[in-house]
Amino acid sequence: MTRSEPVSEERAVRARVADLETRFGDRFDPANPVGDTKLLQAAEEGGVPTAARQVLSDYRLGAEFVPADLGGRFVQADSLARVLRTVVRRDGALGLVQGASHLFATAPVWAAGGEEQRSLLAWVLLAGGRAAATGVRADGAGLAVDAPVSRAHRGGHVLDGPARVGPGAADADALVVFARPGVFLLRAAELPALAADGSLVLDAHEVEASAYVGDDLAAHTLRLASAVLPSMAVGSADGALRTAVGFARDHQLLGRSLLDVPHHRGLFAAAFLDLLVADCLSLAATRALHVLPAHCGPLLAAARTTVPRLLSEATGELATLFGPAADVRAGRYGMFGKQLRDLGLVTVPPLRQAFPFGRLGHDGAPAPEHLFNPYTGLGPFDWRPVRGEADAGDPLAAHLVASADATLRLTGLEPYGRPLAALAGALVEELHSLTRVGARLPAGPGTPPHPDAYAVATRYSLLLAGAACLGVWQQTRAHGRGFLAQPAWLTAALRRIVTRLGREVPLLPRTAEGEIVAELRTRFEANRTFDVYDTPLAG
């Protein structure tokens, strides 16, 4: 497949997102069975509306997880994330049950399953059935502590012990059991009923040899989750920001809309920027699974922690606008509190548990340009597990160095040229410093965390976020026009990153905040998303 052929994937995923948005309808319509009113009512009762599940069933969401060569729609990881983001933007719990459950269940089967196993799981999902996983942590940290134990028995296997049940397992038609060792694909009818507490207890449960999928698949599955789940989370933050902008537009302080009050304008500009930074990083992570499969360890580790943290900080600051109304669970703005809680559904372990310190640095070739172009088609996804990453060098760090050098030669960016170059240079200085420190940190499986590990990993992750922002800006500037092709957002975004690093920052041009808030208003009034994709919404 050539680079030009997958361009149709962009058209296809854009059409699918639009279709799903249309099916969901106007979220603010109180009569909409899958609008905010009904979703809030269902959340108070501890669930999601039946109508919301029906929307996804009619849409055939399961087909998004099935590779195209098996009759499904999956071609690119970033395309899957865009569709799931649409679900999460409407309701985070719905996205977790319908999205994360399928993600953990399908990845190991596509990677290592036999032809019959792949065909069976594809048939279940394409027929409208559901799949879920047990024995793996939903936060992407690895096998659950209570994963069942497997052992060979009479030509098959025996599974023994309790299994942590993932989202959606209660209604699943097929279950993928992560055991110690091995992964098994089973029909729900072949397993005992869930216990009263919702757990799956396997008491010397015999399974046929044909159920065995393979060994050492948890890490492979979690690589995909580390990219897709953070990208999904952007949807919740996008919805929360839209709710907050609507609140600010409809409320006044001293005769002015909250959007026109200087302090509040600054909060909205910051939240919008943080969402864009998070999305640039998640975009690079999902596409790196295709483009840089053997070099994306640092990037995936950064995405799985930095994206949720940026989104939580951005939306958390907006909660101050609501005051006591932030806890209201009904009405036009009751969704805001739920959207904040939904963000917490995508949780992650501390970075120091998994960050690949041995691969930091800018040695080697920079990441290719199409890593950062959200609309460039990619080749087919290679489901085979990556058994070993490159020993050293980070293509995104090399891209940062090259991009910072390029900003020094750019013209026509005033009044942003000088501050932009200074900020990019500050990121490179930080990169050199962290590379030296990281080289001294112990690394490798089973290595106890060093006291400095968390701080180094957190700071390095911010550098990768800055590199991703530079890459997205360069690509939009080279291939199109619009807000993301302008230097205002990039300069302001890098300034926020450098500020988080505790380094000295230049003053922003006075026009920067005005340009950013103007884009925020434009997208709100046009009913378009605040993320990189600027997608039309229903209603």
C-alpha cells in the first residue's frame, strides 16, 4: 500500500465521526434520549441510558475494533481514537464500557490469535456482540494482582483463581482472560456466572487447547492502550470546556460576560491551550504505533500520564468559575461535574514504574513529518508485538532539536518570532540537561525507582509535548491554513510548558490571548470541537 492510498481513511473516519455525532444528536436538547438531561439522570442511578447503548449498537461500534482485512473498520490507531473520543465526549462511562473493554479484548487476539480465533472474535463484534477482558488492569498498568493462574492439563489448560473483571464484562459475548501465564479467548457461555460482587471466580476451570491465544501479550495490549486511552480522554475535556464556555457566555460579572472578564479570559485561554497540547501529544502517540513502533517507548509513557494530567488541570481550573454550581447534577450545566469525574476514569500509574530512561536523548534521525499530520494516511497497522525497542535515542527529541533550530531561520512570524525561538531554545536546553541526568538513573525490569525518576520523567514528558506541538504547527503551516497554522497558539502553548518546567519565559505579545479566546468563541458558536481536529458537532 502506498502513502497516497490511505488518504481515503481520513475521508472515511471523518464520515463515521459525523454519522455517530448525528446519531447522538444535540446534547442540550432535553427531549434527546442521549442528551445531557437523560445522561445525568442515568448517572445518578449508576448507569447509562439504554438508548445510548442502542445508538452504539446501531452504529456497529464493534466494527471499529476489527481490522479491515477481517471485515471491520480498523486501519489506524488514531482513527479509532477519534471515533471513541466522540463517544467519550458524550459520556465518559459509556466510552469506558464500550471502548476500553473492546480495546483490551481485541489487541491480543489480533496480535497472536490463530485464524479461527481471529475469525470468531471478528464475527462476534461485527454481528453486534461485545467483548471484554479479565485479569488486566483497566488503567493500563499491567496484569491485575488477582489474575488467574493457568496450567497445562489433559491437552488443554486449567484456569484457577479470581479474575479482575474489566468494564463491560457482565454483558460480553466473548471474554479474553489474561492469566499467569497466557491469554485465553472464551465465549461467555463457557465461563461461570459472575459472582455477586461482580468478580469472575475460576475454580479449576478447564478450557480446551483451542482457547489459548499466546504468552507475553499484556505489554503489547498496554502499548495500544497507552496511546488510545489518553486520546479518548481528550473528548471528556473537550465536552467540559464547551459546558464551561456556555456557562461563561450566559453569566455576567459587573455587566460583562465572564468571557470578557480579564481573569476568566486567561483561564479559558489556558484551558484551551492545555487541551491542544494534550491532543498534540496524544496524536503523536497514536500515530507512532504505526510510524515508530520500535522507538515510541518514551512517547507512550509520556502520553499515558501527561495527557490526563494536563486535561485534569485545565478543566479543574475552570471549576472555579462555577462556584457552588460546579456540584449541581442537573440543569444545563450539571454535566460539567460529571465530565470532570469522567476524566478520572482514565487513570494511570506513576511514570517512574515504566519510563524508559535508557532511551532518552536526541541521537538518531528526527521523527518523520507525517507523524504530526493528523490527516495524512498511514500504512496498515502491524499487530505483531514489538519484542524489543531501540537501545538509545528518541526520534521525538531529535525532532525537537531540529525544530528549535528551524524556528531561528523562520521569517514573517512577528510579533511571535523572537519569543517562539526563545521558548523552543529553552526546551532544547532542558532536553540536554535531562538527558545527562537520565543517563545516570538505573533502568531495566525490576530496577527500584530512583528518587529523581519521577521528576525526570515528568519533565521529559513535557518536552515531548512541546515537540509534538511544534510538529503539528509545522505540518498545518505547510499544508493548510487556519488557527493551528498561526504562531499565536504555539507560542503561548510552549510558554505554558516552559513555565511548568520552572524556566524563565519571555513575555507574550499582547495580541496572543485575544487570538486564542477569539478562536475559542468561534468554535463554540460554530459548534465545533476544541481539539486538533476542529470537528463539527451535532445540534
